Amino acid sequence: MSNFIEDIINDDLASGRCNKIVTRFPPEPNGYLHIGHVKSICLNYYGTAVKYGGQFNLRFDDTNPAKEDDEFVRSIVDDVKWLGADTTRVLFASDYFDKMYECAVLLIKKGKAYVDDMSAEEVRLTRGTLTEPGKESKNRNRPIEESLKLFEDMKNGLVPDGALILRAKIDMASPNINMRDPVIYRVLHEEHHRQGNKWCIYPMYDFAHPIEDAVEGITHSICTLEFEDHRPLYDWIVRECEFENPPHQYEFARLSIERTIMSKRYLKKLVDTGAVDGWDDPRMPTIAGLRRRGYTPSSLIDFCEKIGVSKANSEVETGLLESCIRDELNTNAERAMAVLDPIKLVIVNRDDSYSEELDFEINPTAGDGKTRKITISNELYIERSDFEVVPPPKFKRLVPDGTVRLKGAYIIRAVGYETDESGKVTLVKAEIIEGTKSGEDNSGVKVKGVIHWVDAKSAVDIEARMYDYLLLDSEEKVDFSERMNHNSLKVIKAKAEKYLEDAPKLKSYQFLRQGYFCRDLKSDKPVFNLVVGLKDGYKK
Ligand code: ATP
Ligand code: MG
């Protein structure tokens, strides 16, 4: 089924409005990209430029010098590249400042723009309301020559911040408030991350964006729904600035995910206040955070395909995003064993010299039967919760005198246990039931459960970082800062197979019966981040 953007493109190609599709992704470099931006990149790149054999530009909307930073430029390029989108054309809106200035002068000369001395506050107060027209400024009919001179003064640094503005002269009584003589240039004595101190006037977004699109020959300028009311202004600017083959703007619903912060500004606050460990903290919904958490480009692209593109805002369940990486890792991830809450188990019918290599299936869902070696000795670790002296009903794991299969190894019978003064079990004693080796078992012994384990003699210590959502679940729309989940990270000292000691960074594994874990990108110690649990709570 095609989405509405494809329908528009098909019509435009059929009518000859354009013969090559050119799209752009226009981030402001004031933070790291988040999952909402992934939706936009997928739509502009995979869904449009690739699909129609067109072109995709990564263009920085760096027209506001106050908040921009080169670190953000670098991270954004890295993230877009990581997603697999084309980064051969990395462009900067600030490179078009000369062109924008020229367009502003053209508007003044045509009597379509004037210099005003209102403050931002006065502009707001005289803009009118949905039911009342705005009030015309006394400078609205300022002679063209005078506006040209003042605009030049603004450019030449003769005017302090906020003293003068340039406004488009459109219609103070327009039912669309965006058309009531919007500000298009302001004075700002601020250094720009690329232009240095060349400029002390900066264009407003609504003026700059259509010009950027027009200069680059963008055919379909796709943005989020909040800009729908700005489209008449977009069209006015490209028309009055006399661009040939003007670009068109189309709006789609922005992505919102439950319990997920989707604003660079607020994410920056989390970083700046130390609420998280940087922009790539695995709890962050940033691309850098998702990557470090263990998400892959293909899982995010899959997610964007599943949510589709529409014109109605709605909130997506977090479970859908999680199911995309879970499905992928279920197919691809190697299996391994780690014990997150270890308790020692001694095999009483094997002595200290016992050591055996066993075949462990790398990935049963791959169906290729490939195995690797694991070792077993007379001392193992099992999960504390897999042995119960007084088991709850339907408990299928180990109990005194009961049996269970050790995954990939033997069936064991618990023959004893030790406790501390408080009654807490400190050691389990068990015997291997002969003739029950996995794959060679014809003993006829039946067990109800299979548990994972690690060989205590070769085990390595790992750190497992267990994550929960950054935000508490809340029906009410309270501010993010009141919804912070202060228990979103739990660090666990675990025991794992030695094999995991050399796990490559960012490689994910299924820890049997526990979940999917990804070797952390930053730590040199064996640290594993929980990607997602095994259970799929999402109703497909
Ligand atoms: P933020 O508030 O997070 O900074 P933004 O829209 O101001 O978001 P930009 O850097 O201007 O961020 O966004 C670049 C592009 O990404 C824009 O075209 C914007 O429409 C798109 N985008 C941003 N957030 C979302 C979202 N949640 N869903 C879909 N597209 C988004
Ligand atoms: Mg923004």
C-alpha cells in the first residue's frame, strides 16, 4: 500500500512537475538526533529518494548561531551514515546566507518587506488573534529606500541586538497569523559556528527554510504537521523571491512513542544535568543511545516501515520498537550463558579433576546446527531462583531430591544444600545422572525443566546493566521532569562463560532465559547492556 507522500510523488512525476525527486533531511545542529529523526530520515531517504532513484541531501539548518555546535554536526553526520543514508551531500544552510540576504533585498525593493523597530514583545502584542486582525506597524509604509538603508545598517553592525527587524509585508488581517507581516531577519551579534563573525543579522526559520530548499532544487520538502499553517508563507517566499521550479512543502505526523522524550532541547537538559551518562547513554532515545543499547540500523528501519507515514498524530507503543530488535536478534544473535544472580552448585559425583567439553548450539533459530565448545567442571553457578527449598506451585526447576537438565549438558539431581544463619541457601549439591548427556541421552529420565549455568572454574565476572524506561508510566500529561524514573539503571555483577570475555563491542547475544545483551561500546571491561527482554509484550 502506498502512503500519501508516494501518491503525491507519483502525481508530480505523471504531471511533469518534476522528473527527478530531491529530498532533504534538515536538522538543526543543537543536539543529537533521536528516534523521531529516524522516521524523517527513513521517509526522506529510503521511502523517497531511494525508492524513486532521486537524491537526498543532509542539510544542516544552522541559521540560529546561539545554540549550534560542531560536536552536534559531527554526531549527526555519523548517525545519518550509520543508518545507511547517503552522506555524500552534507550541506549547510549558513552557506546560503548571501543568497538569503539577496532575497531580502529583493523583497524590500519590490515593496514586499520593510524594516521595523518593534521589539519581539510588540510584534507579538500587535499580531492580533484568531478572531481579531493584527495592527499595522507605523513603519509598514516606510519608503523602500529607507528600509534598504536601514537593512544595510543592520548588516553592517550599526544596529544593536533587537533594535530593528525586517518584516515581510503580507497582510495584517490574514486569517492565517503566520501571514501577518512575519519577522524574516533579526539582529544578533553572535559568532556563528561556521561563518564566524561575518554576520550580525540572521534569517528566521520561516524565511530561510524555503530558500534553502529552493537553492538545492528540493522537489518535496517534507516536514512535520506543526508546519502546515506555515505552508502559505513558504509558498509566498519562494514565489516572491522568484525561484523557478519552486519546491513544495508536505507535512506528515511526527513520531511520538509512549514514555519517550522526543525533543533535543529536553534531552540536552538530561545530559547537562547529569541525569544520564551523556547523549549516548543506552537509556536515551537518541540514535547514539539506541546504537549503544544494541539497536541496529535494520531494526530501526524496520520500525519505521511498520509505523508507516500518515497525517494523523498518534502515540506508538514502546513495545513495537522493542519487538523490531527482538525479532532481529532472535534470528541473528548468538546464544550464550550468563548467570545474573549466581549461587554455587557442586557436582558431588565428579572430583576436582573433572573437566569436559560439550557442544553448545550457537543459534537454534538459524537451523544450521552450528555449535561451539563449552566446558563443564565439578563446580558450577546457577541462578539463585532456579533452586527452591520450598517451591511455589508449578515450579519446574531444581528442588531438593528433584531433577533438572543443565542446558547442553546433563540431567542433575539435587542431593543437598547448605544455608547461612538466616536460612539463605549458599550452596547446592547435586549429582550428574549418568547417561543423560545432551544429544546422546537414551536414559529415559524425564525432567520438567532446563536451566542455564556456567562453569565456575572458567567463568568470568561481567557487569550486566539492566535498563528500565527513563520515564515513569503516566496517563496524565505531566512535565517530563516530574516523570523521571530514578531506578532506570540497575547494575548487576554476574558470572558468564569465558567466551563472553572477548565479545566484540556492540555485538549482541541472547543470554539464555534472560534476554538480549549487547557488549558495551565504551567500557573496556566486559560490560553488557540489556537490549530487550525475551518476552514480547507487544500485540502484533
Ligand atoms: P527537536 O524538538 O527534537 O529539536 P526539531 O523538529 O526541532 O526537533 P530539527 O533538527 O529541526 O528538530 O528536525 C530535523 C527534521 O526532523 C525536521 O524535518 C523535523 O520535521 C524532523 N523531526 C523532528 N522530530 C521528529 C519526530 N518526532 N518525528 C518525525 N520527524 C521529526
Ligand atoms: Mg528544533
